[in-house]
Amino acid sequence: MKILTIIGARPQFIKAATVSRLLHGNKYSEIDEIIVHTGQHYDHNMSQSFFNELNMPAPDYNLEVGSGTHGQQTGAIMSSLEKVVELENPDWMLVYGDTNSTLAAALVAAKKPCQLAHVEAGLRSYRRGMPEEVNRIVTDRLSDLLFCPTILAKKNLITEGRNNNVFVTGDVMYDSFLYYNKEINHASVMHKYNLLSSKYLLVTIHRAENTDDKKSLSNIISALRYIARKVEVVFPMHPRTKKMVNEFSLSLEGIKVIDPVPYLTMISLLSNAKAVVTDSGGLQKEAYFAKKICLTIRDETEWIETLENGWNHLVSTCDEFDIVDNLNKALEIDNSNFKYKHYYGSGNAASIIIDALISPV
Ligand code: UD1
């Protein structure tokens, strides 16, 4: 059996890492995995550093599409990927998440045609203006096999009338979290960034709706600057965010801005943080895995389970003082009271996925 794995953006490297590790091990030696990197993310610290650290096999193809508008990026991936699919003639195309790379690959698979399997199926924000929501809906509709990380994600698909070949697998990011956590030297990360455990807020902001709107980004940054007077604020900054902060001439005074960090460093920064502030779907969930209070700077989340008991809290960007208020409250919460529930499986999502690909029904 030949599987063509298509990845291109930072979180997809983390998601694919556990599945690829198993596919390249002895147990599944009858499966040939061909990895295609679309090139959506290309900076060393957004791409290659993940392959190095997660011990991922180097991509067999790099389409090197780079940045562009949604149409340019999606079209460029489709046009190059089509040739790879013709050459490789895979049994399955395996896609992850909800990026433009996911969408482009789903469209190519549907038109070849080639069987398509979607990891992280069934998630919905129910906000159509969000690029990722469009990518998810289309990818799910075109997929032959749907791998849902949670029961709720499966319910979403059933509500949309899809209930055949839908599997609840658990979350591949939880697999990665458990597996790679063992390899982290926390003391060395704290030393490198000159941080004290539990004494800082970890922040990531990169969603277009937050970064590309001046009022939203300025409210977020002002609130962070205010809270930085009380607690250290560590902000590994996505290139998109950096670009917009410069464009809007926003001051970052008092905030410890660092370059995007590799996965193990991120998990360490998270595990030692007092609380997390983010608009990332992945980090919200990883905060839950790490049993940390999280403020999600968005009006909605696809990871509804994390909201239970307030461990993840949604905060709108409309009001800077509301963000500060919620940050202050988050700092008061004692993480040791966290009651973890296994919404995201037990760390074996990757093997469930591969077994289903081998014998889908
Ligand atoms: C993409 C995904 C988003 C995912 C995120 C993870 C889509 C629609 N969005 O958003 O779902 O959560 O990846 O990070 O696919 N840039 C660089 N270097 C890079 C990559 C990007 O400088 O290596 C800059 C460019 O200015 C680029 C901008 O970041 O235009 C945005 O990159 P893009 O890949 O379009 O979207 P992300 O915001 O990263």
C-alpha cells in the first residue's frame, strides 16, 4: 500500500510526526509512505526545525509554493501536487487539519481521483469567514475516510448527514505530546530564555482575524503590555504577527518577544508557564494536555471540551480592558486543581488511523 502524506504548515508537522514514525517502523513495513511538503511554511524555524527535532523523514517532494493569497497558494499547490500524484499513483492521500495545503490536496485527490483520508475531521467553528472553516468543510465533504479527534467532532459530521467511514481516533497531537514530552530538558529551556517556572505568561497570536485587523491587534498588544508590568510575558512571534505589528507601528515594550520556537521548546515553555494566552487551536489543546489555564483570544473555539470548568476561556478582542480583566483572573487560578478528562484519547490515535487505512470497514 502506498500513502501520500501532504503537509505544509507548522502544526501539520507535529500531527504527521507520530503517524509517520509508525509508518516507517517494522510493524507497518508493507506500507510505503511518500511525504510531500507543500512549502506553505518555509522559514527554518517554521519548518525544518520541526523535521529535525521530531526525527521526521525528510520530505520526498517539496513543492516550495511559499506565501501568497489564498487563491495563489491553493492553486500553486494543486498544480504541483497533481504531477506528484500522477507519478506516484498512491492508494491513499492523507491530509491533516485545515490549512490551505489541506484544501489543495483534498481537491487534487477528488479530481484525480484518489482515495482521501482526513485527520482532524469534523471540527467546526461555525464561522464561515474563517479561512480554516472553509478548508475543513470542503475537505470533510471530499474525504473517503474521516478521522475525528473527539466524539463531538463525529457528532458535527453526523449533524451534517455524514456517518459512514467516520472514526473517533483520539488526537494525534496528544500522541505527540505524550511521546516527545519525555525528551525535554526543561531546566535547559528555562535557562536559555532566562525564565522562572510558573512565573510567566506564554502568548501566541497568529490568526489572520486577530493580526490583520488593527483594532484587534492593538487591543491584544496593549493588554499584554499592561499585564507585563505584573508578570513576565513571553511571546514567540509568528512572522505574520511580526509583519503586522510593524505595519501598524505597535509598541511591544515590556513584552519578551522571541522568534518562533521548535516543538519541544514550545512544550517546555507551556509546561512551565503560569497561564497561556493564544488564538491557536493547537496550543489551546496543548494547554489542556499540560493542565494549564488558557485564555483563547477568539469568539469561538472548535475545541469545546476545553471550555468545561473554565480551564479554557474565550476572550473577545473588542475590549482591551476586558482582556486585562481576564488575564488578571487567570493569574489567580491554581493549576494544581485541574481535573483532566480524556477527551482526546489515550495517545494511540496514530495506530488507530493506520489500522483503519489498512482495512477501512
Ligand atoms: C497557516 C494556516 C493556519 C495555521 C497556521 C499555523 C491557512 C489558511 N492557515 O496560517 O490554519 O494555524 O498556518 O502556523 O492555511 N510566513 C513567513 N514564513 C513562513 C511562513 C509564513 O514569513 O515560513 C509569513 C508570510 O508573510 C505569510 C504569512 O506568514 O504571508 C502567513 O502565512 P500562511 O502560511 O499564509 O498562513 P499562517 O498565518 O501561517
